[in-house]
Amino acid sequence: LSEYSGKLAIEKFGADRIHLGTLETAPFPKRSFRAIAMSDLLEHVPDPVATLRLARDFLEEGGVVQIVTPDTGSFSRKCMGSTWTQYKAEHLSYWNAHVLRSAAKETGYRVLSVRPARKVMTLRYLNAQLAVYSHPVLTPLFRIGEIALRPLQDCHFQLCLGEMAALLEKA
């Protein structure tokens, strides 16, 4: 639903290949995709199991779904407890590897892999996120780091933020 991401995708792949909306309103024929990416999506939809079922309908035989979602089994969630930065009002559901594997089986997928997700980001982006989703320890710490490391604020680095990446195959 991101207009920004949708615009980038349209510029790269063409308006006829991109749908900016939900799976329920997608104009594509069933079994027309080899791969579907759901990055930071499942935790936001009212019925994620129904979303996985619908995505399966759009996949060719042997097609795959790539999922990135916060992981309640992650090291960061265990360390941060109730102050975990992934606990957000807009997250309607929470996942861990066991729950994801159960949902995959229930919706007709074979799990190819589940692993911690690493995201590429900058200090500028991380500080912007911590300004919106404030954390009592991390927000002030990164604000200090932003000042001290200003020349490096747009350098890219990888970080595990307590999310998992899964690859599911249509069974």
C-alpha cells in the first residue's frame, strides 16, 4: 500500500505489472506469479492466514512466497521484553518460527527456510524510526550517535532488528 514503493516499482517494471492495493483487489489472474514478496505485511492484515491462502491462489505450482515479519522468538525481543521496538499499535498479529510453520502447513505451503532477517539501513533512517517509535534507551543513545557520527549518517549497514525472513513454496 506504499505509494512511494509502488511508484518505484512502476518505474522499474511498468504500470501493467504493478498493483498498488490489496491482494483482494488485485487484477491479476490466478496462478500468474512465480514469486510473491510480503515484507512487513502479515503483521498488519486482519486475517494473515486468509492472506497466505489468497497469495497461494496467485502462485504457479512450485511458486514461492517470501515473508519478512517481526519475530517474537528473536534475541532482541527476549532482551527488550515489553519495550521491544516491534511492539506497535499497527501490528495486529505477532509471529515466531513455530507459528509461521503452522500457518504455512495450514495454508498449503512447504517451508523452505526461516532465518533472522537482516535489513540494510542508515543511521539517518534508524534515527527517524526511533523518533516515531520511541524507545526509552535506544532513542537517546542513537540521537547521541547521530551527532557524533554525522559524517556517516548515510552509510549503509546491515542490522538484525528482531525480524525473520521465511521462504515458503506452494505445495
